Amino acid sequence: MSNERLNVFIGEKRFVEDYPKVGIRPTIDGRYGGVRESLEEQTWRLAKSVAEFIEKNVYLPNGEKVKCVLPPRCIGGVVEARMADELFKKEGVGLSITITPCWCYGSETMDMTLDIPKAVWGFNGTERPGAVYLAAVSAAHNQKGLPVFKIYGKDVQDKDDFSIPQDVQEKILKFVKSALAVSIMKNKSYLSIGSVSMGIAGSIVDPDFFEDYLGMRVEYVDMSEIIRRIEEKIYDQEEFERAIQWVRNNCKEGEDPNPPEKRVDRKKKDEVWEFVVKMAIITRDLMVGNKKLEALGYPEEALGHNAILAGFQGQRQWTDHFPNGDFMETILNSSFDWNGLRQPYIIATENDSLNGVCMLFGHLLTNTAQIFADVRTYWSPDAIYRVTGWKPEGLLENGVIHLINSGSAALDGTGQQEIDGKPAIKPFWEITEEEVRKCLEATRFCYANLGYFRGGGFSTKFVTRGGMPVTISRLNIVKGLGPVLQIAEGWTVELPPNVHEILDRRTDPTWPTTWFVPKLTGKGAFKSAYSVMENWGANHCAITYGHVGDLFITLATMLRIPVCMHNVEEERIFRPSAWSAFGTEDLEGADFRACKNFGPLYKK
């Protein structure tokens, strides 16, 4: 990497909408003449402590801290509730937390906004019945069909204790992170560049799903738009010159897998590099626009499509003739490029919109880059031993799943970033310049396998470092059932170099590999690594850093998407209080029944 210092783009505004704020609703017993007055200070201090906690601990995907909004007065009845509603509407509040240490008038003080996630913290104290209000207002929410997340500390606190217990903190963070994801997605676009790739069902982009469940719209652009912009030079030429120089300095080429007689010459490879760099710039401009295009005489193109997520068809109508989208997808999904460190642009290989949604979920929940991967092969211990002569042990003793995409993956997926000396994937504003250098050093860009990609291109090759806790996820749509989500927490692992080489070359040695071992429970789909593979619902998955399956579950309940497979411990699961009314023993079945009952969040 060159010695120039990297810019860090914190606070970048990409979309028409501003980022949502968190509404804090301090509710209070409305009886003046002694009761309300005695509770004002305690209620306000409790509400402010929650606001301060959230603003200190929750970041938006662009690196800014989230902002909280408090009404000018406590909410003791319907008029003050409506005053808060109007303020929140003006301030762009996208989720609310109601907080009280006391009894309040449930249906008069509750948040009646239809399509924003809601939570209530009823203070666990004996002097005033905050828990009674929590139960009452929760019943009101359920009766009115407005699911709410109940937050109740397990230990009694004194009335002058304004600290937030650890268990309450965990639920607040789980709720806020998930609810922010819901709110951020609303009114954004999925940009479908091209159509269905090789008959992959996930790239049959379903606008009803995006509209009803995510509150998003679907935009469509033919892949020929990229060619038009390349040929007519509808891109920032200065940025392109800077980008191609950065690529020449930092993106090292790897092996050319093609037979000698089919390999292209240096001149052709240089031309392909220029082409794929332009593809990346143009695809980003298609997603979020570029003000510089207006000065070039292209005001329409300068606007973009307000797309928080995109997919590129590529195969085969594009890749049979033009360089593939591997570099474009890799660099956009990464946390950095020639401009510096910045929020990833989430884009799905083969226009697999459903896998793209999982990438978007993971990104919004963790603020990190996501790895797109094929769920390619389960290698049993016996099969590994037969092929390599090496007997797996430790985490690998039950076998391993080979996650490998056909040529692209975020450079963050190398695992060259670190937290406390261990491999990690971090939010872009926490990544160091040395870690950027290491991600690039660990990656080779191999000329595309011309058997797959007749038009050439540069595929991304790396092996993810072992030892990272990760969560893989997949969204599927089932006829008559609707969308369902699958989640598997586990770890990345490393194979001995010679073993990796033998197994990796049985697929394609120029593609990015992540070796994954799921966390096993001994039952159901998680009885073995094989059963995880056997029950996976599609050929792709999204890989998110961290054991964050609980966040995915909380988010899914807000969107009314049932989870059909997961290995998250029961004590970590946080769902709306109404879910227990659909059963407390068979929680998976209760989730399906509750989601069906309440229906999609934005269903018209």
C-alpha cells in the first residue's frame, strides 16, 4: 500500500432519508396534586440515563453515534402521548422505548404508531409499580395488534438508583440495534442490475416481499446501462485515474488458471483491469448517485436509485462476453477502496436478492462488511482423511463446510483485522491502515477461469483466518408459507496448508474460501455439521462476524419473518411479549404462528 494516509468517511450521507433517531418516552402517573409531582424527577432521570446509554453505545452504519429524542414533558395521558408522536415525526424517530418507574394509564400513554418497533422498560422497584404498568401496557399492545418488547430487570432496584442493570442493558441494545435496522431499510431500494442468473431462485426478485416485509422498493436496471456509461464516459474520470493507480499499487495478481494456449496477454489484462474498475465506480453511482455527474451534464444519472442493497446478475449473459463482476463486488462490499475507509456498499453476487437481504441484515446489525458465499461442500472427517491422509481433530472432528463464492468476497473476509489480538471484522471507522494493508496482502486477484467466465475478469482469492466467531444466515421464500430465515452460529477454522490446497483445488483455486464449523446442539438440524448442510435451504449464505444469531432473531420478529432453523441458546432470544401467547414450549412453532397472525410489517 502507498504511504498516503487513508481518509475515513464518517457521517457520509448516501440516501434521501436521514438516519432514524430513537424516541425515548418517559411515562408517568397523570394524577397531579402530589402523585405526579413526586415522580417527575425520577422518571426524567431514568429516561435520560437510557438516552445517554444508547447514545454512548450504539453507532449508525456510517460511523456516527445514534441520536435520541425526548419529549418536552413526561407522558401522563393521551394529549401528551400525541405531543410526543408529533415531535417524533418531525425529528425522524424510527423506534421508541417507553420508560417508567411507576403506574401509568396503559392505553392512554402507549405508543400507537403503526409501523415502528416498540419496547417498554418497566423499572423493577417496590416503591412504585413500574412492573404493573409494564404488564398492563403490554396487554394493551397485544390486544391492539401492536407487538411490544418487554424489558424488565430481574433484580429489584431502589427508587433512587438510576443505573441500568446489565440484563436490562443487553435487552435495550438488542432492541435498539434490531429496530434501527428495520427503520434504516424503510423506503430504500433494492437495485436489480440484470435479471435471473442461471435460474437461481433468489435472483427472481420479488417486489411484494421487499414492499410488504422490509418497506423497500425494487428498482431494475439492465446490465447494458453499465456498457452505456463506460462507452459514453459517464463516470468521474479523475476518480477513475486515481482508482486504477491504487489498484496497480495495491491489488496483486495471482495465478492464471487457464491453459497456456487460452491465456490472454498483458495488454488485454490491463484493459480488463480498467474495465472492472469502471464497473465498480458505475455500479456505486447507480446505487447512490454521484453529484459530480451533474457537472458532466448527466443530472438524471447523478441521482442514483437510493439503493441500500443491489445485486448483479453477471452470469451468464454478461460474463459470456464481458469481464465478470468479481472485482466490482469485492471492492464495493469491502470497508475500503481508493477513496479510503468507508461504509460498505452491499451487493449480492448473481443478483441473489434473498442472500443480499441477509447481507444487509448482518451489516445493519453489526455495522461490518459481509461475506457472500456458496454453501459449497460438506467434508466429513472420513472424506478428508481419504483424500488427504489427514485426520481432523478439535473443532474439525465432526467435519467442515466449505464456503466459497465464485470469484468475489469482501476483503474484510480475509480475517486480517483484529480485536484483542484475534481475527475479526470491524466497523470501518475502527480499521487501521495496517489492517487495510494486511487485507490486501492476503488477497490475490487471479485472472478469471475462462471456462466459467468467457469474458475474463479478475477473481478474488483469499483464505479466511480461523478462530473468528461468525453467524451464517439465509432467507428463503416458500410457496404458501412466505419468507423464512435460517441462522447458524459457528467459527471459521484453518486446515493444514497442504490439506487446504488439496481440498480447495477440487473446486477452483482462484476463488475466496472460508472454512466453517457450526456450533452443534446435538439435536435437530444441529445434530451434526452434515445435518446443517443437509437442512440449508439454498446454495448461498451470508457470513456475519460474531455470534449474533440472537440479533437476527429479534430483527426477524419485528419484520414478522419466522426463523425455521437456528442454534441460539434460549436465554439469548428476545422476542415481543405477544409471542408467548402462541406457546411457551415449542418456541419455534410459536414464532411461526405469531408471524402469521400479525402479518408482514408493511402489508398494504
